[in-house]
Amino acid sequence: MIILKTLKTYDVNTQIQNLAMLSAVIAFAGCNSSKTSDRKLTPDIVLADTKSTDTPETKTIEGIVKNIFHGKDGYVASIHATDNLVYLAAISRSNLKNPSQFREFNLNEAVKLYGEHWRMNDEDQLTVREIR
């Protein structure tokens, strides 16, 4: 009976203070740990060299729309160009110099596009800046 009375009168605030002090000690002990370790600083995944240039060349292409792939912000049109190459032309309002030029092409439509030409995965890409 005396033990139960003692437990009931034990100050709850003291318990909270003890828990707070213990938390602070653990936090400071964690901050005081060594900052240098033997962990690897390089990623485990190595990306393949895409052999792309830092500055893509600007180019005007003319050709026929052969396929259209719709995306979130626009679409990609597969263009069979007059230089006998197939370009994947990314067309979106955000990439165009004048967003009011944005429109969707029809299949087999002749188009003339200007933008940055670059290669990815052995495919010619064009980020369209102007529809001419």
C-alpha cells in the first residue's frame, strides 16, 4: 500500500523533464560523432556516356510528320526530313519562343521547324523554338 501511494505521488513533471534531458543528450551525442567516415562518396550506378555536346547546334528542318506522341506539356512529332534523317521534334508552348505558335500537326503534313538539334540514344532530337 505504501508503494502504491508513493508511485501515485511521483511528480509527472519530473518524468517529462527526465525524458527531455535524455533526448537532448542523445541528440548532442549524435552531433558529436565523427564527420569523416569510410563511406563511399561515389554513386553505385555508372551512367553510360551519351557522347552529347554541351551546346546543341541550332538547325532548321523541313519534312513530313509521320507519327505523333502526346505528352503532358505538348507532343513529340516524328519528322522524316528532306536530309533523309528522322527527327523526334519536341513541341510545347514552354519551349517555343512565341507560345501562340503552338498547334498540333496532322499526319503527313509538311512542316518547317527551327530549334536545337541534339542526339540521344542514336536518335536525332529537335527542341522546337519556332514553327515556320
